[in-house]
Amino acid sequence: MSQKHNRKPHPHPASTHAQPKKEVKQPSAVKPERNKPKVVIPIMVWLCLFLGVFSFSLYYNTLPGTYVLDDVMVIKENKIVRNGISAIPQLFATPHLLGYMKLGNDTYRPTSLALYAAIFQFAGDRDNPANDNTSYFHFFNILVFAGCVVLLFLFLHKLFHKERPALAFMAALIFAAHPLHTEVVSNIKSMDELLCFFFAFFSLNLLADYMKNGKLLLLISSVAMLFLSYMSKETVIAFLFIIPFIFYFFINENKSRALIISIASTLVAVVFLGLRWAILTEYKANVHSNINFVDNFLVRSPTPVSRLATEILILGKYLWLHLIPNPLISDYSFRSIEYTYFSNIFVILSLLVYLGLIALAVYRLMKVKSDPLVFGIVFYLATLALFSNIPVTIGSALAERFTFFCSVGICVALAFVIEQFVARSRDLAVLKTPKVLACFVPVVLIYSMITYNRNFDWLSDFALYKADLAKSPNNIRLAYDYSNELEKAYEAEANPAKKREMINESMSTLRKALAIHPYYSDAHFEIGVDFFNQQMFDSAIVHFKRAIELNPRQSNAMFNLAVVYMKQNNYSESQLYYHKTIEVNPDRFPAIFNEGVCYYYLQKYDSAIYDFKKTIVLAPNYYNYKSFSYTAIIYKAIGQTDSARRYEELARAHDKTFKL
């Protein structure tokens, strides 16, 4: 029987006939290969990138848009902004609309104007607003909006202690897609609202970090961001309540830091309000003025009870628009909403819903720690209260731009409902589950489609007013604005048939507006323009005078009335209304120049020379530099040859063919 042995292997002895092997040298510097570590991008970065790209792509179709609505006041005809970067120090030291017109009741929002001036430096044409590249302004609106969405997501993630990333992401995505935001993003003027939101949530993110680690630099930075938010728009004043609420009930690990945050945020508000008061007082721009009835019809409610009922109905409409954003309208002036009373079932429903929201928030605040539903309700109510017209009356009864902040609360509440009743999980993985996809994705897609399509209405004033008047046919402000756009199109149209069609549509629209509100000064002015364009001067005079009677500061009606009288060679009446125009708008140089022409025909030569010289100071190139030649002609007529020769030389410097 053989026995097995464990033997160690031995090398075979080298054969004497084998070739000697060459010695192989091992390189001493060679190191063994190691697998290079892969760069892993955190999921939060991917989510932020997705939200930013999604937000930008949703509004990309606004880039071809022109100036609309109040863009005229803040950029197109704002003399200070159109000076570019050099005007930025002046913008921080003057009221908001001083570059457009001097108001007795102005605001102080320099941050957005400073950004406009910087963009204008590269995208504007100081001499011709028609050459401005408005796509640059729209680009920055979209970019800042994308930043708002990302900052909202990051803050919500911190607010719920990084335990509910799915909820934070869903809320931010709904916010990005929500159609109520189309006015803010598509309208260049609303950069003030965007910057206010951007800096406010930048500040909240920094404050959340400060609460965690107590670094002084974070506190200082957050205060700076909050101050910039105030300098953008006053909407952030609601944070006087929201910040203590957040840092006592949600992110509340350190009570002393919460107290410091509350004190710091209050001091920021005090400093801003003091600065605002000082600047507005210096320019006499903080005088209380009456609110225009057409802008906010609540000021003429039939009774105090009717006013309160209508205000409650409007609050219900805000909530409805957050859930069913249709129809969307750029203006809610008289009579887009009718006066109502407490006999209206929708008033009662609105009141009950809001009382229920308050009761639910109080109940859950006592029962549930860091409850997203409580945050959503409280944030919504606190920010909407500023625009409720209860108890303080503001400039508008309702506006979609007012919802930009408060929609955060609704988006959080919607995301919470999906998380609790559909996903039943807080993990990001639930976003891939069929139940969540079937519920969440359709909401985002529907909102996105409405938003994308609504953006096209905002590409021009004409498109906006036409679309919105069809949805709100009794709105007299939209009727006026649309007729005004038809008038501009009329002036540019060469086809006589189309011109007649435009003017007939304009007059039909205005007559309907006047049937609703016979005392609407602007409508009388606009229908007077239509009569003027048809050379029906007697009818034009009737409506221009009626417009002035209803609004003694209706300078456009005064100017056009003066033009009518000038066409009729009635220079005394023409001069009278040009002078009234100048009393309202002292720097309106076309009126000054034309008054000079009237004085010339009335042989009041000294007055004519005064007006032409004033025109030279204000706008030397007006009417192809005719102020110089007319001044020369008058000086020659009165025998002042030296002065006549001097102005003749100035006139010929611009017109080589001119001779006395």
C-alpha cells in the first residue's frame, strides 16, 4: 500500500546543455498600479442642477420678448437707468421712479434698477430705446428665477433637518413650474420681486447654517443678504414674523442664537425703513396720495360690508388660482371682479377655508414637531396678508405678482400631501415609485404647459392685452390698454382697409368700457384719439375736454387738444392747452416747442423765443433742431440781427441748407 507524502516542490537541476538565462532587472521606480478613485457628485448637486436647468428651460421662450407694462418706467424711458453703470450711485440715493417721473408717493427699490443699469450698459441704446436688446434683460430674469428655485430647495432641505429631501424637491419643482409666476419672470420690471425673493432665501439658508454652528461670518452674511432683499422690494417685511417663527419652531437647536437672529432681522428692517424714509423725504416722495379707483376698485365699494365681503372673495380667488391657475390675467382692475356681499356662497366658503387653515395650523403646531403643513399654511398667510387690503389698502385689489412669495406655502403643502398620502415615505427613492410618478408628474407637466404657453402672451403689450381682454371683457383698464396698442398699430399700418378695421375695433372696445364706467378719463382720451385719427375734430374736442374735466391732470388730453386747435389755426386756444400741459409736465419739450410756435403766430415773440431756447436746453435735436432756426427767424423779424446771425450759424451747423 502506497503512502502519500506531503512534499515541497524542488526545482529541477539545470541541464549542462541549456543556455544560461539572462538576468532580468526589476525597475526600482515602478510602483504597483492602483485604481484611481471615482469622483462622486452628491445627489443634492444633481437635484440643484436639475431644478436650475428645468426653471431656465421653462422660461427660455421669453427671451424674444419686448418691453411690456411698467418696463417703460423702469428701463425704456427711465433717464437715470439709461445712463448705465455710472448711474448706479444715483439710483441708490433717489426714489424708485425719479428717472421716469417725479411722484409724490414713490418707493425705494434701488437694487433692481442698479442691475438694469448694468445690463443696459451692454444691451441698450441710449439714443433709441427701439434698439435695446431686451433679450439680455429677460435672460437675467430667468437666471435669477432659477437661482430662487435652487435656494428654495436648499432651504426647505435644511428646514426639515435634511430628513425630507423628496418633499423639498417636489415643493421646489412645483414652485418652478407654477403658472402664477409667469408675470414675475416674463415681465422685466418684476426683477425687483425676483431679487427680493433671491436675497431673502439666500439669507434664510445662511441663518440656518448659523443656527447649526454659530459662526459669526454666517450671521453677518445673512444680515447683508436680508438688507439687499429689503433694498429690492418691501415684500420681505413679512419676514419680521416669518424668521422668528422658523427659528423658534423649526430650526431651534439653540435658543440664544434664535434670539440673536430675531434681533438682527428686526434691526435690518429698522435700518432699511429709516433709510427709505430719509431718501423719500428728501425728494418729497413720501406724501400720501389717493389710490386710483380704476387700479383698486375697493376704494369705492358700495358699503363697508360689501368691501369686506369682496376682500374675502378675493382671498378665495388667490387660493383658487394657486390650485387651478386659469385664467391668468395681467390686470384685475374694475370690473374684472364684481362687488359682492356675504349672501354670496363663495364669500362664505372662502371665509370658512381660511378660518379652517388657521385652526389647522394652530392645532398641528401644538401636536407635530417641524410640521411641513404648518410651515406651508403660516408662510402662505403671513406673506399674503400684505396684499389682502385688510386693513391697509394698497394700489391693486388683486395681482398675480403678489403671489410669488406666498406660493411657497402652497407648494410645500401640496408636496406634503403627496408625501403623506401617496408616497408614505420621506426618502428620495419614492420619487421613482409608480404612485408618486402618477400623481406628481402630471401636476408638474400641466403647470409647465400652462406656464410655457402663457409666456407667449407676455412677448409684447399688444399680445398681452388682446389675450387678457378676451378673458376679462369687462375690465376697463385692459380695454383702454388694448385700444392704445391698436392706436400704435394704426399709425404704423399703411393699408387703409386695415387702418379702418383697427380704429373701428378700438372705438367699439372703448365704447363698451365707457358704458361700464362713463367717468373713465383715460377711455375718453383714447376715444378722442380715434376721432382725431379720423379727422373728426369736433368729436375729438368733446372727448378730450371730458377727459380733462374728469382728471384735471390728464396732460395727454391737454396736449392732443392743443394739437387739434393748432390744426384749426386756433392758436390762442392751442397755446392755452399747451401751457396747461407744461404746468403738469414741466419738461415735456414737444409741448414747449409747440407753444413757442403758437406764440410766434400770435406775434408774442419774446415768449416764443423763451420756449424755443428752453427746448434747446431740454432736447436740442427735437424736430430736427428746428428750435435753432425758428429762434433765428424770430430774431430777424424783430430786428435783432446779431442774435439772428448767431442762431443762424447754430442752425446751419445741423442743417447746411438753412438760410434766413
